[in-house]
Amino acid sequence: MDVLYFAWVRERIGLPKEKVETQAATVSELVTELSAREERYAAAFADLSALRVALDQELSDFDAPLAGVREVAFFPPMTGG
């Protein structure tokens, strides 16, 4: 699946997107897998309350299943202005 990173998440990880092969069943399990890769991922996912996730461009929760999902996007909460 494609994993996209936006704003400071992208800055911490150093990539705008990547293809990921995963056995994770949920977004939380994917985050655990990514965090275990190396320190830059661990830093990006250290505080999940500061992150939002979208599955196939639909806002979702971290306990959402990944079955059939083609794209996961991580980003900070949006602010209006």
C-alpha cells in the first residue's frame, strides 16, 4: 500500500510517501511496525494524539482495519484560518 506523510510528519520521516508491505491488520499495528523501523519513524509517531489518519482519502481512526486499503495518509490536525 502507499503510505503518505504530510507537514511535520513528512519532515521527521524525510519522505513524502513510500510503498509499504505490511501484515498489519489495523492502522495502529501499521504505526507500530513503522515506529520500529528506525528513530525518525519513532519520533514521527511518538504522540498519536497529535496525528490524524486517512484511509483511501477518508478520515479514519487508528483502530480502523487495513483490509482492502490502498492508501494510508498521516498528517497533523487541520486548523482553520
